[in-house]
Amino acid sequence: MQRYIFLDLDDTLFQTKRKCEFGADDPRLQMRATLPDGTPNSFATHKQQWLWDWLSQGFKIVPVTARDVHAFGRCNLPFQEEAVINHGAVILDKQRQVDKVWMERMMQTLPVYHEKFFDLWAEIERYCQQQQGFKPRLVNDFSVTWYGYIKHQDQTETTLKKLLESVIKPHPSIIDGSLYWHINGNNLAVLPKIINKEDAVSYLLAHYKSQHPDLLTFGAGDSRTDAAFITLCDYALIPKNTQLFRALADV
């Protein structure tokens, strides 16, 4: 039986030192990703290192991440299967070329949402210019603007939620479902509804099932946005004390 795991990266397989289980001074931490200038900024705990070693022995590992192609390239793990990046907007094949069928599908549909997205983003930028500490950023990859996210210098959800409640939630394109938002820690993202991990994983699952009659699948992730693609899989793997873990614990 062929075994696949669709694996979220940040806060599932590694994280910043600030978020590490035993703190930044744990000598067992291993660097997993860097900033553009080469500075280490993501690390795996001892348990996460063991998890990777275990998974790499028995599973075909498919990363499913919000990272763009450059940030994904700065991860130092030897991924060998396809990769879902940009929250599902882009799929890379094993040779790290763009999956042309998936890209064509996205490019045919995305223009319908772009006008709505940029209208909301203009409102977000106006709000951020009038306040202090906000850092809005558009994600451009392969010459396409896919989505945007906002961080704040206080590194908490509290201030971002003020922006969420006053600007994002009331916008007509959020209300009608054309766009959606996601917040997890110091990251508030706004995306067209066609950009999501679930659809990208479903596309790859159909491909894998056509190749392997017997297929066992796992999904792993830490945030609410990971839940949809995880439910496509036979089993779920959720890190303790994460957003998705806490949501399930409250059920």
C-alpha cells in the first residue's frame, strides 16, 4: 500500500525560536529554514526532528504551505514529491516546475476575484497607513498577485482583530463569500476563495489514486485553514497546543 502525507510546514514541522517548546536555548534545536539574507529563522524541536525521520522512512511527503516559491526554497528538508505552495494557488511538480494544468485552471478563474480583492486591499492599506505598527504585504509569485497578509509589530492577534472587525469582515466581498480571511497569531490573511489548500490537495489526491489502487493518506497541520485538506485524508495529525488542536479540544 502506498502511503502519502500532506504536511503543513510552519508551526507543524518547524517554527521560530520564540515558539519552540523548550525555548531558544534548547541545544537540540535544528535549523530548518532561513530568511532571504540567510539568517536562520525556523527551527525543529527534538520531537519534530524525530517526526520527520519517521515520516521520511515510510511516507511520500507532500508539503502543503502558505510559503511562496522563494520561502519554500529556503527550507532545508529534502522534499521529493509535488509541493502545494501559496495556500494552494500553485502546485510544483517533482522537478519544481509549475503544474501547468493547475496553473491554467487558476489563471482562468482568478481575474473574476482580482477586482474584489484589490478593492478590499486598498481599504486595508488605508487603515494601516492611519495606524502604527501594521505591515501589510501582497504575495506575488510567478508574476501573479495571489493574496495578501498583515502582521503587526506587537506580534499578537489582538491588534489585528481590530482591523479584521472594522475593515475586513464588513466588506461586501467577504460577506458574499468571494473572499475569505484567516488569522493565526501575528498573521491575518485575505484570499480569493479559489485559493485554498483543500482544492489543491484534492487535485493531487485524484492523481495519486489513479496511480495507486491502494492508497493510505495522512494530513497534518496546525491551523483552522488546514482542517479542510486534512479531512480529505484517511487520518489526521495535529500538533498539540496549536490553533486547530485548541479548536478540536473545545468541541
